[in-house]
Amino acid sequence: MAARGRPRFISPAAALRFYFRVHELFRDNQVRPFTPLPNGDVPSGGCVIVDYLEVDGCVRGLDDFQAWLLAELYGPTGFAAHQRTVARACAAAQLRFPDRRITLCMLGRMKRLALEAVAARLHRAGLITCARTQGAASHRAGRMHAV
């Protein structure tokens, strides 16, 4: 569990939406970037920067494609825009990665695997209560009903 005693986010998706919104601020140089402490520790407390650094540690380790996919799906879209769909991300992936043969089914699997990896890390860090992702739960439930 995290030092603050209770999970900070209700789901992996909520943690990723928070992370990519804050990341957008840092990327655009609107806020001076922060550097983690040399030993890798972050100060304890309920600060946004601490949360960002903790989620960043959970996102690290994904390959470039997985990181891009999660940023595409959970990144900022604006106030009136709806969350991006896997179908739109597939079209964007086909344009961005023309050398890969990306299908909608493959992209859905990649999303699930990347989200499960991040969810497990968030759970170990004490940032969420359960590492089980919403998509994985509904996928398993659908498979049980099909039997």
C-alpha cells in the first residue's frame, strides 16, 4: 500500500487519464518539469506531483507502441470531446505505424495487455484497490456466459 494509507484512484483508467493530463502540461513546457529524487523515492503526501511520479513509475516499462496506445486512448481530449475509441486509435495507429499490420482485434488485445500490466503495477504501488481492469472483468464475464 502507498504511504498515504488508502488507494488514490478508483481504476487504472482514472489513473491513466490523470497521468496523461498532467504529462501534457509538462510536455508543453507550461509547467517546469520535476525530477524524481536520486534514490527513486518520492516524498510522501497527497500532492499531485507525487501522484504523477508514482503513476509514471507504473507506466514505465511499456514498449513505445503500448505507451502510445494508452496515451491515445486515455490522453486529454478537451472538455466537449468524448474519450477516444479503440476504432479511432486503430485508424491513428495505421497512419502512425504504416510498417505494422494493425487490426482492430490486435489493438484491442494490446490495450488489454498494456492496461493489465499498468493495473498490476498500480495495485502493487497501492494506488488502486484491485488490479483487475474493467475491460478484463467484462471480457471474462462474457466468456462465462458463452459457455
